[in-house]
Amino acid sequence: MTRPMTMAEKILAAHAGLDEVVPGQLIECDLDLVLANDVTAPIAIKTVREITDAVFDADRVILVPDHYVPNKDIKSAEQAKIVRDFVREQGISHYYEVGCMGVEHALLPEQGVVGAGDLIIGADSHTCTYGALGAFSTGAGSTDAGVGMATGKAWFKVPETIKFVIDGELAPGVTGKDVILHIIGMIGVDGALYKAMEFTGSAIATMPMDERLSISNMAIEAGGKAGLIPVDDVTRAYMDGRAERPYTAYYSDEGAEFAQVIAIDAADIVPTVAFPHLPSNTRPVAEARDVRIDQAVIGSCTNGRLDDMRQAAAVLKGRTVHPDVRCIVIPATQQVYQQCIAEGLMDIFINAHCAVSTPTCGPCLGGYMGILAAGERAIATTNRNFVGRMGDPTSEVYLSSPAVAAASAVLGHIGLPEDLEPVASAAE
Amino acid sequence: MQFKGTVHRYGRDIDTDVIIPARYLNTSDPAELARHCLEDLDTEFVSNVQAGDIIVADENFGCGSSREHAPIAIKAAGVDVVIAKSFARIFYRNAINTGLAIMECPEAVDAISNGDVVSVDADAGIITDETTGESFTAQPFPPFLMEIINAGGLVPRWQKKLGK
């Protein structure tokens, strides 16, 4: 009988061919998937070529150009071309060209490429998103990704786990994004440094997958190595019919040792906004109403999924964006985009004077498609608000849920959907 | 490995967006990245930094994105070693994998001031502030990581392993 292990320890042990692992242990693991994007892949590809002539498995290397595509400029076009040429040369099956492309961490769960029990590294820090499906999935650099693509292996230090138990019912209008901002505000941007986070409790159990993905997505913003959510009926309902490969559910054992167990009453969580310049600098939205904004961005790997679009559209329906605000909506994948059309959300956005874009990471990282001038402020459903993140070093980013970003776009300042004037009925 | 240089002292949570802003990520050329290293935090860093200089910072250095452009930019700017109270985990991996020397030593960080001349014996983990004469011992790396560091990074380690 091995010692009781956490979900994170079990997935790592299984991929290291070991019966058990302990926190702090350095192990070499077999990877299920290795991914990179148009920013990180060129360096990873160079690494692959320094080691070998062929990737370890052309079906398990995932390349998603999403940061600067459709190509922002000539240099970005060259980067994207390096990726495309490599894909053709190596016969890589999971490549998503512009037109099929989506923001990687929205796209890969949606397409059933990533699944429970997988061990995944990605040269993108938000690779931790797939923890919501029960995968141990973590961000790494281009060299790790390149070595992973060449060998199918990576080294890991087995992390301790912090378990979050979020029990009770979230108030209406409080979303997964508010939960994770609340947690980051509580523990800080290095509160989970070198550790895995596991999210459990009745508030998680009743949460739809799109919001769970937002929670796991931002584990890295607390320094976390992974943001795991145990597989349940919601996970199975999401994965069944879309998972490409059989998946395995791992659960933390009774008696498993956690670095810390943090209990949170769901009723204590309110709509939350993170002020510049750290995701941990959180305040209730209700205390942020004096912040005027120039731009709102609704999208990204954190909040560009269908539920996010629906929540934003519910606020924007019948309203128009404040004349001093630019509101940019970016459905994160082609499927989300198409569904927005089918459900009439696109009409709502366009009638509200939003600019709607094809999928891209663009503004989230200050790449393009919504860069801020000196001194400008944006509210964004993205994940980071560091100095200069969305443009000029003197610009500011405030992080929130889609409903709050949409309400703020209409108000011209940060605020809640309930702050808005009621919409006049169609008859009037 | 021995290093000696002038210290550029920064605070906590120095994120990869200020180390190398994303607006420059349309290239991976080290020299070009170095020209913009830390510019959103310290506009004078690039003009002040000399080959062999040392960055000293508080907790969680390198937090944020996974961009390896961050350690690449720091190294190409001429910095030999970064000493911090702690490193964000992806930056920690990236530094080891790409051969940028890093050391965790909270005591040294607290004692070292901007502009001090510091010498480092990376193998013994000894950090000496030549300006004040104080010495400190950093956390040693586990043997597995020393193997990567001594090989010169993750790629040389694998090249050696695969006989390439």
C-alpha cells in the first residue's frame, strides 16, 4: 500500500512510472502532449533541431498560432511561418491555421484534444487551464517545450498541493472569474509558488465547465504550477463526445497530505476587480465605481468562451457602449464565434457598438487589436494587469468578469450590471 | 563559475512583461530583446548595464508569462547572474534550462544595495558584497539540477545523453 497521495502526485507518479512520489522529489516524466504558440514555438523549434530530426510523436505536438495572428506585422508573419513550415515538415496533425485557429486554451478543451489525467506542458503560462478537466498541465519555457517535442519527456519537481474548499452558493452575478480573483487577492501573486492548487467544494461542483476553466486558467497568477479540479459529472458531460483519447480520472486520496487547506464560504465572494498592477490587488466592484475607463476588452483564454459571451451579451442587450469607451469583444474560437451568430449575440454586440474580432490573444498581452495610449485605462476579462501589459507603461488594466466588463463599458466607469438603467422595452 | 559585477537592485514581483514587454515578442533575436530589457520598469537599465552586472531582487522574480525571451533578454543585456529571495517557477526552469545563473538567498538580497559591487562563487553558493564586505551562502541546487547547470543547460544535457 502506497502512501495516500494528492491528485497532482498521482498524475505525476503515473507518468514517471513510479508507484509513489513525494513533494520535492525530482522526476522525469513521459508527456502526453506538448504545446507552443507563435511566440514561443520558434525558439522551441530551434531547440528540437539541436537535439533531433523528428518530433517524438507528430500527433502529440500541438501548435496553435494565436498571439500575433492574423499576422500583426512582417516580423510576426515570419514567426508564424517558421511554425507553419515546421508543421508541414514534421507532419504535425494538431495545427490550427487562421480560420480554424482559436485562443489555444479555449480551443484545445473545446476540440477534445486535452483530457483528464493527461500530463501536459505548454510554452505558455496559461497551460494550467486544463486542470479544470482534471489534467496536470503546466506552463514551461520554449526550451522545455522543445525538449518535450523532441523526446516526449520533461523534468518536474513534485509540488505540494494547496486545497481550496469553496462551499455554499455563489450569489447571482458572481462567476468563476470572481472566485479566482478572490483567491488570488487572498493569497497573493506568489501565494501558491512552486505548488499545485486543487479546487473543490459544492460551489465548484455546481459550476459549469466554462467558469471552471477560468479558475484553473489563473492558477499561475497565484504562482501555481497547476490548478486542478477533480473529475465529476460536469467534466464527463463536457468531455464525452469530444475527447480524442480515453481519459483517466485521478482523485486525491483520503488522508493525502496538503500544504494547506483553505476553506472559503461562497457567500463571501462578491463581484471582484483587480486594480493595477497585480492580479492580487483586488477590491469589490462596488468600491471601484469612481474609476473611469477608455476601453473594455471581453475575451481571452480566461473569458472568451461561450458562457462568457452570453454573460456579456445579457448585459449589453438593448444598450449601447458609453461614447467615451471602445468595447472590443473577441470570441476565443471559431466555434464560439459561430455560436455567437447563431444565438443572436453578435447582433447584440454590434448594435451595442462593440468591435468584434476574429480569435486572437491580441490585446491581452499588448500585442495588437486594442493597445492603450499613455494614461488610458481598460477594464478587461483577461488575466494580467502588469505595468504596460496592454500598451503604454503608464496605461492601466483592471481585471473583471465579462458581465462587469460589459456593464462598465456602458457606464463609462467600473460598475455592476445592476447599476445600469433598465432597458426600454421594444414597444417604446 | 565566478562572477563579479555591479548590482541593479529591484523590488518584488518583477514580472516578465516588464523584463521584456510583449510588444517586442515578434522577434526572438537576443540582441534585439536585450535593447528593451526592463525598459518599462527602469528606463535607464539598458544604458547603464555593463557586461558582468548582477540583478538583485526581492520575492517572485520573473512572475507572469512563460516567455523564455525574459532570461534571454537579461543574459544578452550582459547580466551574468540574478539573485532573488525567490523566483517564479517558470522563470526558475527557464533560467536553469538556458544557462542563466540564478541564486535564491533572502539574506543577501536584504543586505545588498543598488550599485554595490558583488562577487559570486556559484559552485560554492557564496555571495560576497565587496562594497560592505559581508558574505552570504545561497540555497544549494539539488544534484539533478546541478547536472543540467553543469552541462550548460537542458539542450546540451540532452545532446550529451543522445550522443548528438
